[in-house]
Amino acid sequence: MPPPFVTVAAYAPHGVGMLGAGIVSEVFDARGGDLPRFDFALCTDRPGTVRTDVGLPLVVEHGLDRLTTADLVIALPWAEFRTPPAPAVLDALNAAHARGALVAAHCVGAFALASAGLLDGRRATTHWRFAGLLAARHPDVTVEPDALYVDQGPIVTGAGAAAGFDLCLHLLRREYGATTANAIARDLVLPPHRDGGQAQYLVTPVPEDSRDERLTDVLAWARENLHEPLPVAELARRALMSRRSFARRFAASTGTTPHAWLLSLRLGRAEELLETTDLPVEEVARAVGFGSAAVLRAQFVRRRGVPPRSYRRSFTRTPPA
């Protein structure tokens, strides 16, 4: 496994989204203790003052040369995304990919990667509002309008606005492990992990009645009892709902199914146990509700591409205080 990224360069053209620039700056800001330190920089076509999408000036000290050396390159959203970036920018993005850098895009930053040809033949996402435009302009790209982020190995794209946090935390989780990603999420007062297949937005984001409070209590109970089988019928019973009503309310509140939510939760907890304990894999499997090491291995390989023992060798670390 290659070493995780250390140098991070985010491309911020004129009209860059203030929220996007703030998100990557916060996530990859220098930190102390056991957390990794990143060499982070915003860069633009020509160093100097860049006007953001809200009209505020932003001083960017670095040019495109930072894209040529960074381990992680992120294309940020910008106001004029309908117009392709300058050829020099597209060349820099292609060069970064060619030399093995991890290339990502937040929100409509995906249009820059698409213009560079980096998304051809790949799945990708962007802000749901502009997913149709991305698909129409770049028919060789398989656009997934509902995904929070889409990981295609060396190319990762994320949804719009605050989903930039989900993209960055996914990159940290993928390259540094769950313990580091969760610690940085706690520092930023964020949920530790949302699966990339979760819906970008919910039709009813505000609870309609007290049933959602019962649902919240049941999900909290499930998190504390992952070692149990947790069938949907049991969760529905605890929520005082029928199984059908529970599944419907669950999807409306979380954007996913109970099965997918539990699977993601179990795998996330397994990652943490593999990183921070010396429990045998069989015990890890039982602790998170998979029942056997064989089942854990099959699910782990599907999610991570490596078996649990290989993951442990790559990400074993002392848990943060």
C-alpha cells in the first residue's frame, strides 16, 4: 500500500466557493498530538487576490506549480464552472493524475476534472442540482446524482456544499484509517462517517412527528449493541412501529436502508477495533455482529479491497486520548 498523502493542494480559481475553501482548509489544517500534519495550500492560476463566490477577497499565495508536487489535489467549486478552466489548469490536473497523485473534486469542481478527461469511463458525482448538466456535457461520465461521494481509486468526486466534509473525511478514512478520521471529525464537531451511497438530501429533513425521536433512540441503542443480530423487526418493535412504517421512516430520516446503515456501522467499528486493539479477527467479527471471521473478511474485502489482517498491518496505531 502506498504511503498516505501529506502534501495537499486545493485549486481555487476566481469565483471559488467560500464554503469549499473553508472546508478543505479546516480539515487539512495543521494539528498536533497523534494526528497527522498536512502541508496544505490553496493555489490558483496566478498567485494574488482571488474573489470568492460571495464577493469577499481571498489571498492565494501559490500558483499551479503546487499541483505538480502535491500528493492530494482537490478541485474546488467555482462560480463560472460552466466555462472550462484554462488549458494550463487542465494540463496540471492531468499531470498530477499521471504521476500518481490522488485527485478529488468537491461539488462542481467535478466539471474541471471532466473537462480534463479524468472522469471519462468513470462514475462520478457533483451537486445534485447540476448532475444533469454534467451528464449532458460529458456523456462518457456515469453521473450518480444521489451519492455523497464516489470513490474510483485515484479519482474521487464529492457532492455539493457541506458534503465536502464527507468527501474529506472519506479520504482521511481511506488513507489514514478510521481512528484518525474520527478524531478529526470530533475536532470539527462532525459526524464521523457517512457512507458515500447515502442520499445527498432528504425530502423531509425536519422530523414530522415524535416517531423520529423514537427512531433516534433506537439508532442510538443499535450503535451500543452491534454485537447483537439486530434484525429490522427488532428495531421496528423498539421504535413502536410496524416493520414497513419503520423502513419508510428510516429511509426518510437517513437516506438509506436499515440494512445498509447497519452494515456501514459494523464495518466502521471493525476498522476501529483492528486499528486500536490486538483482538483476534474472530473476536472483532463477533464484537461487531458479523458472527464469524469469514463473514467479516468477505464484507471487508468488498469495502476496503483488502482482508482485515492486511488492513490492520497498514493502519495499526495507538488510539488518541
